[in-house]
Amino acid sequence: MGRGWLGQTGPERELLLVEAKAQLTELRAPCAATSPRSLDQITRAMATTKQALDVPVEYDWLGPYYQFCNRLAILNFLHGHGLKTHLLFIYFIGDTSTSGRRCPQCEVEWQEPLNRQA
């Protein structure tokens, strides 16, 4: 009998991380951490991931698009610990929320903002 997903003794498991967004403002959200300890830990995780992906150190991964960079850092961390993990991004269209935020009404409206993120 298995000992949970981390100590699985049977067939190897894979993880699927899912990130879903419906509003354009969610793409450009910066890091909201304020604790020096948290910021230090986040900065180190981002530096490790940038090095693994050969991203120039001067790129600011705590500013706009932080959430995307953070998901890459989590994926890198899990891979580094031998966990087969996949990352799936879902971008919804047609949201009719009354929050006042910009919600793409078709696929094309996501393309330019997502290209800026890369």
C-alpha cells in the first residue's frame, strides 16, 4: 500500500499545477510580500529559477508578471526535488463580472498581453 503521493511505492505519479485567469489585470500583478524574510526567500527562489532557465539576472521577477514567474519558480522547485510536474495555464474569455476589471471577450484579446509576459 502507498504512503501518500510523496512516498508512493506503486506507479510513479505526476503533478498537474493549474493556473486560471479571467482578467487582464491579474497578469501584471507584482509581488505583494512585505516581510524581509519572505522577500529574501522569494528572491532566492527566483534567482535559482532564472539561473536554471538561463534568464538574465537583471530581469525583475518581483514586478509585473510576478505570478507567472512565481509559477515557474514553483515548477522548477518541484522538478529539482524529483517530482514530475506539469503546469497548465487556462485563460477564460467572456467573463461578465461586474468588478470593473478588463475581461477578454475572445482569444485574440489575450494574445498581446500574454506575449508581453513572455
